[in-house]
Amino acid sequence: MRTSHLLRAGLIALAALAAASMPTAAYADSGTIQISVVKGGWFIGASGGSGSLTFHGRRYGLSIGGLSGGLVFGASQTELHGRVSHIRRPSDVSGVYGAVGAGAVAGYGARAIVLQNEKGAVLTLSGRQVGLMANADLSGLAISIR
């Protein structure tokens, strides 16, 4: 009986130690981000652009590229700005962000989107879109620090 109590106490201590060493969102930080993306396509779309991340008072350049597939017709330019959260260092913004979307713009339009990458970074963006485009697609957006 004493062995099972010791084993149980050891497992509890091990679990507590593991939980204490796990990174949590409470220790994550945030920054601001702005991006400019040009997108165009006919069934299959491509996008590219640039932007910047401001994190702890420093500014980092971003490169953006992506593909989309589904119903994509036309071309547009989108200017977005907002916050990036759940990051510990600037490189956490780098990664692939996936989205399912639908929309249309003829002239000027508003755009808002929330994206998350494999590292847990969350982009909450809004802005304007200019162009002539209709889409209902799956998109992948890759962001990297320059």
C-alpha cells in the first residue's frame, strides 16, 4: 500500500513540474502589424506583399506570399493593420496561416480577418480592399521576417 502512495505522489509531483515548465499564453506578448497584399487569380489565385511588425519598440520587415484555390476571379490590393498576439519573440509571427473565405469587392471594400499559425500567433486584422474580385476559396498565407 505504501508503494502505491509513493508512486501516486511521485506522479503528481512529476505532473506539477511538467505543467510549471510548459509555456502558457499568460507569458505571451503582443505587437502591432501592418501588411499590404496584392491578390489575383482565375480559379487558382496567388498573393504577395510586404509589411511590418512592431514588437517591443522595434520594427521588423515582413515578406508575404500565398496561394488560394476555389472560386477566385479578379485582382485586388488589401491594406490591413491590427494586432498580433500570443508571441514571445518576433520570429513567432513567421509561419503559414490558413483561411477559408468568401467575398467580393468592386471598387473599395472593408476587410477583417483573424488568422492563426502553427506556433499559436494570432493576427487580428482589419482594413480596406481595392479592386475587382470575387472569391470563395481556401487560402494559405506564408509570412516570414526579412
